[in-house]
Amino acid sequence: MQDSIFSIIVCLFVILTLYYTFAGPFRWMLLLLASLLFYSTYVDFYLITILITSSILVYLIAIAIERVIDYRYKFYLLWSGIILCSMPLVYFKYYPFIIENLNQLLLIFRLKTSFSSPKILSFIGVSYYTFQAISYLADVYLKRFKAEKHFGFFLLYQIFFPKILQGPIERASDLITQLKNECGTINSNNPIINWDNIQMGLLFCLSGFFKKLVVADRLGMYVNEVFKNTTSYDGYAFWIGSFFYTFQIYYDFSGLTDISLGIARFFNIKLTNNFNYPFLATSISDFWKRWHISLSRWLMDYIFTPLLFSCKKLKFYAIPFSLMITFIVCGIWHGANWTFVAWGFFHGTLLSMYYITEDVRKKLWAKTRIAEESKIRSVVAIFVTFVSVSLSMVFSRAVDISSAFYIFSKLLTFEKNSFSDLFYKLTVEKSLLKNSAYDFFLSIALIVLLYSLSAWTVFYKKDRDFFIKKFFQLKFFTKVVVYIFLLVVIFIFSVSEKSDFIYINF
């Protein structure tokens, strides 16, 4: 991990030096070449050729959609483009899953026929690439954005290296416009170094590495042990494990998002911030407005809204039905496993029930005579939402669906002395984790500290960018001290057992 980080820093320094040396027409070429080289370190060359071929098809189909007058042909072209750009995703991500379940189905009906599943290479980033391509085609079809005529900029929009592996899922109207302004023929002079963006980028990157290496990976040591050996534990361990994993995936994912945002800022590009204090959400609906924001907006605009429009005949049940379908798709997008289908179904159910029970909840709160703006009501709502989200995370983390249901069956099973046994394994026997007591209690301390700072920022200061604004008010020397302090903290407190970013696998 440390070697790879050092390599990334060196490569980034070289790219930035060239970027701020070259004039406009060459900068997009540099970024495109850097993106292709970066992506080639994660996938085989022939997968990159598939991605480029798919991009050419999407590029040409979008231009055709814009030029064709007849709306029927526009519609056919749109769906042709969606099917074609989705084929790599379906084959590389879902084909083995489909074959496996088809064989299981044949076995149930006692048919001797079976299908062999070929070894398929991992196509990292294809989920994000596909959703971005679909949004581009849909926006051109709906006349929200004019088809891009410059293929170089379109391809760069698709595979811009800070976001290709894990998002955010950007809209063409945001990213292509920025890319053309920063490194297009319009701005043909050498780019001016924006020192505010450089400082912001460094802060984002250091924040991301802290979240990943100090917090997420430390939480992951306990989570990995509990979820890999489910039959060895009961309720206490599983509750802690589900809470820990919820925080782990947040700090892991938001950590890489921060790094992506930071690197993009070095090139004066602003990517979408995927998170807005999701664990301060007061409802499951509010949670999805704060969690993986670029995906949430994509689901809302390109699946939920069209579904809702086409299901008007269902009247009151149109929204619950559309929510269920949308989040089952969301679950499948996350991974080819029944655990993710169950995760999507779980969230779809929570959102549907939230909508259906709105009037009942209002009447119940009215009976308590607790004001809607009261802190007690907010705390209760935040707690219930967090527990609901944590329970859903059991599905996304469990090895398989049977393990997930086993964990749920044991959540309320607390054997005699089980908590004291768990505490003994952590602190005395140290059989649960290496440096058990230290890492376990430091994990809790970090969660409490970071959560408290988030709550204080949102509810007391009422400004999500409070610390960033304070940072930019500091003198240059003090900023350097802050950077050095963060580097030292990361170096001292990062764990030895590093792991890949979780959402790269989705």
C-alpha cells in the first residue's frame, strides 16, 4: 500500500508538471493518456479496447439521436445505445452469476444438463462507466445536453482517471463543460495555477488517506473476523460488527471520494461530493439524499422518475412500486450476489414503508406532544435511521445469503457470559484481533470523535464546510503545519493490515 501510494504521488507530480507546462490543445491529450495508462494498471489491455469501442458506439449513437427528427427513431436509437453500452457490464459482472443460478435451477428440476462458466477477468470501473454512458445518452435524448462532437473530450469524460474506479457518476453537462473550459481550445494559453485548488486538493487527499488508512482499515480488522467466522459469535459481536462495518464502508468510500475530489482539484476540476453527513440523516429518505449522492441522483432521474411516470395507474402504490424496482436495480448494480439483491430489497422496503406510514407517524408523534423541531425527536430519528442502515449492511457484507440470515437469526441471541467472553478475547486473550484492545478501543474513540465533530458542525455551526473555511483563513505557515500534522498522524496510526477500497469491487 505504501509503495503504491508513493508511486501514485510520483506519477501525479509528473502529470501535473506537464499539465501546467503544455498549452491548451495538448492538455486534454495529456489527461486522456494519463487516464488510459492509469486504468491499464487495473485491467487488461483488451478490456480497455472494449471500453473504447463501447465509447465510440455511444458517441456515434448520441450524435445520431440529436440529428434524427422522428421521435420513434430517437427512442430506438436510445435503447440500442443503452443495450450496447450495458453489454460489457452484463457479461463481465453478471454472466457467471446467471450461469451459476441457472445450473442451480436445472438441479432443482433434476435435469442433467448444466452450463460451464468461463473464467472472466475483473472489469473494474465498468459499473460507473456504464451508468455514466446511459445518463449521457438519456440527456441527449431529452435535450438536456447537446451531443459532444469532439470524441477526445467525450472519452476523457468517460475515463477521467480520478473517478474511473469508484465514481462519482458525473453528468456530461458538468464534467465535459469543465474539461473543455480548462484544457480545450477556448483556453489555449498555459493554465494558471489556482493555489486555492491546490491547497484544497491536498486537504482532500490527506483527509481521504486518513479515513481509509487510519479509520476504515482499523475497523475492518474486527469486521473481517466476525463476518468470516459467523458461527463463532452471537448477538453482541454481530451488533458491533454491523455498526463497525457501516462506519467502515463510509470512511472507506468517502475516503477514496475525497482523494478523487482532491486529485481532480489539482487540475481545476470540481467533481461531485458524494456524501453530506449521511449518519446524521433523520429518515431513510434523508439518508439517500446524503449517501452516494451521484448514484442517488442517477437512480432518481433515470429509473425512479420514468417508472413513476409509467405507473400512474397504480395511484397511491405507484411510488412504493417504483421505489422497490429502483432499489432492487441499485442492489444488483452493487454486485452479482443474492446478498445485494436482498440489500436492495431491504432499502426499497424501508423507503416504501416510510412513504406508506407517513400519516401514521405524524399522528403518533402528535400524541407524544414532542415538537417536530425538538432535539429529542431528531436524536430518536437519527438513531432509528442509523440502526436500519446498519442492519441493511449485514446483507452487503455477508459472504452469502445464508450467512446473512444466520446473522439476523442471532442478533437477539445473547448467550450467558457472551459479552464478557467477547471482552476477554479482545483484551486478555487477544485471540480476536492482533493488538485487540488497542485497535478495538481506538476504533471506538475515532468513531465517537469524528461523529461528534460532524454533529457539532451541522447542528451547532450549521455549516458543513465550517472546518474548510477555517482552514483557508489560516496563514500559509500554519496550513503547512496542518498538512505535516495530518501526514504524521496517518504514518503513526495507519494499520499494517491494509486492504483495497471496498467500492472498487462494486
